[in-house]
Amino acid sequence: MAYMLDDDCDYLFKVVLIGDSGVGKSNLLFRFTKNEFSLESKSTIGVEFATRSIRVTEKVVKAQIWDTAGQERYRAITSAYYRGAVGALLVYDVTRKVTFDGVERWLKELRDYTDHNTVIMLVGNKADLRHLRVVSTEDGKAFAERENTFFMETSALESMNVDNAFIEVLTQIFRVASRKALISSADATVLPKGHTISVSMADDVSAVKKVGCC
């Protein structure tokens, strides 16, 4: 698992958004990176990404967040899309059970194409549509516990838990990277420019992966 250094940050983490078409991936991306939301957003065609930097324990962490179309016809870009990702938000729509049913397939693909230590957040989006909900919070939590992922329910429309979901993923990646850097060098919490470190989270993730409260 590689962690890159950029000119204007201490760490640069690639995070991917995955899930069926129409679950709100693009609105989550734009709410987090630009604080914008569009009721008339169209399906993503191909791939787009945006960035946002946050501060974690005095270090600047920059997220490069990739969003791609959920439709099957764009599946050919899969390997390139996942390459280098160290975190993922796996999104479903709490008002459409078919999108929750598809989560298992998305998770399998994610694990096939990324390092097995990738930090994963299961996200139940559109939680503001309470009268239309068909997937319960308990079902989401149960899946996350079974698959050892984080879990949070969000509303891109109401900006509920959007920052929390992204920041939790970035913070967990950062914590593991910092631990491993400290082990490899007494003064290596910030990588020398152009260097990467390999991180094995086998001993760490079990301790930090808790199902988040929504």
C-alpha cells in the first residue's frame, strides 16, 4: 500500500467511490470537496476526481477522491480506477434495496483489485429520505460488522455525516501510515519526497475498525 507525498501536503491518499449508479456518489464527492449539491446531477460518464486537504495531528493530508460511473458498460476501466487506492467508500441508497444487494459484488471487486488492507467505509446514502427507506440502519451495520468495514449513514443533500465519513477513512489510513513509518525510522512520520512506504495493516486494522454510529 503506497502513500505518496505531494508539494503542498505531507500525505496524498487516493480514495475511490464505488457503488451502483444513482446512489449519490458524485454528490458525496462534491459535498465533501466543494460543499455543493445538485438535485439534477446526471450520471457520471467515465471517471472524474476532486481533491481536498485536511489536517490530521499537525500533518496535511490530501485526499484525491475518484468517482466513476456505476453502470456496467464502464466496467472495462476497473483495474486502472482501483490502482493505487488506499481507501474506498462503498455507497448504497437506503431507499433502493437493489443497491444494497449489489454491495457484496462491489466489495468483492474492490478486494480483487486493491491491497487487502485498503480502508473501507460502507455508506448508506440518502438517509434524509426517511419515509422512503427500505434498508434499515441495522442491516447496514450487520453487513459492515460481518465484512470488517466501517459504516456510516449519510445525506449529501443535508450534508449529514459526509465530512465524517471521508475524514474517518483518511484518519485511519494516516494512523496506520504513521505507525509504520515510526517503526521503520525514528524520524519518518513525514516521508522524504519521492519515497513511498509499504504498510501491512494485518495487526492494526482489527484494532481500529469499529462500526461507526450514524
